Amino acid sequence: MKLRGRARYDPLPDGLIIEQGMGIVVPRLDALGHRIDANARGRVPVRTGELSRSIGHRTFRRGSQAILREQATAPHARYYHDGTGPHEIRARNAKALRFYWPEVGRQVYFARVQHPGYKGNPFLRDAIHEEIAKGV
């Protein structure tokens, strides 16, 4: 069955909302939500698992519409998904930031550094498009 209706992508944490006439039943949208969740979880790295655990969906009715809302609620989800521009990182809980710098070959300390930014990994958007293309 092809998904007929409109899909709108809202910035995280609101997620993607698929509005569908009641011709498609909520359980089918819920099954699509589970597939999208699994697909999106496969697209994120597992360092602490917080981002992966925060991926989920909700299916509900609003008037004559069945709605599927996909979202990732981890505090860093938006930055990982949409990316960031160049920005400064400052030490907050100590006098300096400490990290290993391979070019120098040792630990280095700085009160602040310039981060070059991150292009993002639209894991949720890509998972949604892939699963919708497969059909409901």
C-alpha cells in the first residue's frame, strides 16, 4: 500500500509527522513507526547508547487524521542530526580542556578551542524516507 497523504518534517525533537486520512488504520502507521525506529537506530553510532534509546514514535488520531510522529529526544539529537556550524568550546568545570593531540603526540591543555563544525547525520530523515519508499 502506498502512503497517500502529506508528510512534514519538523526540526527535532518534534520529529516527522505523517498525516494520513483514516483510510489507513493506526496499527499500520504504528508498524511503519517501528520499522522507522529500527532503521534509524541502525544509522547512529553507539557510544553511550543514549541517542539510540531516545529514538521512538507515537501514533495517534487528530480529528479525521491518523498521525505518526517520529522523534529522537536525546539532548544532543538535534546537533547530531542537523549538524553545527563552527563554534568555540570553553572549559566550564575546570581551568582547561584536556585531550590527546596526535600531531603533537601528547596530552594538551587549552582554556578554549575552535570547533570546525559538524555536517550532521540526518539519520531520522533518511530512515523515514527509506521506509516510506518501501510502503506501509
